[in-house]
Amino acid sequence: MTHLIDKDALVAGIKRIRKNAWESFRKGNSTEEQYYLRYGVIQDTLSLINNLEVKEVNLELITDWFDHIAQIADDRMTLTNQRMTDAHALDEIKCLAKNSSEFITKHYKAQKGEKL
């Protein structure tokens, strides 16, 4: 199912996640490395969103990717509940972010009628 996304609301929500990451770090609930990992993913996500003009996307699919990225950054657990090393977690986050970017790019081009 396709849903319309309020870009401003999405960006505001992601900025709240960024603020929560800072608060978690400030309170000692996460390490500096964990904070910067989350901050980098959040900034990359905001950059990607700010460069989009697409109005219709599969909201559930995209939010699932972002939720999964945040979960990996928080607890370093795989979907099968195995603990990942920091390097493996970064690789997994990179892969999810790349897949998300490719999906959104293809969807955007399809919306504009461009060749894929």
C-alpha cells in the first residue's frame, strides 16, 4: 500500500530521534562511539530525505528500514538475536542505508518517468 508522507513531519520525527540520541549519550546510557554512529546515520538519513521530491513511497518499508538501523545502532543484535561486533554492526547499517537509498532513488525515477 502506498501512503503520502508529510516530509516536514518526517524530518521533525528524525530530529527528535537525533535529540534522543544526544540525551542518551549525555546521561551516560550510550558510549561516545554509539552516539556518533547513530548521529552519522541520522544525518545521512536527513540528507537523503532533504534531497527527495517524491510524494508517494512505501512508508512501512522505509520506516521498517530506519527502525532496523536504529535497533542495530542501539543493541548490536541481528534479527536472529546474535550479538554483532561494532564493525559488523556498521557494515549492516551501511548495507541497509545503501538499500534504502537505492530503493528511494529507483522509486523517485519511476515517479518522474525516468529510465531506471
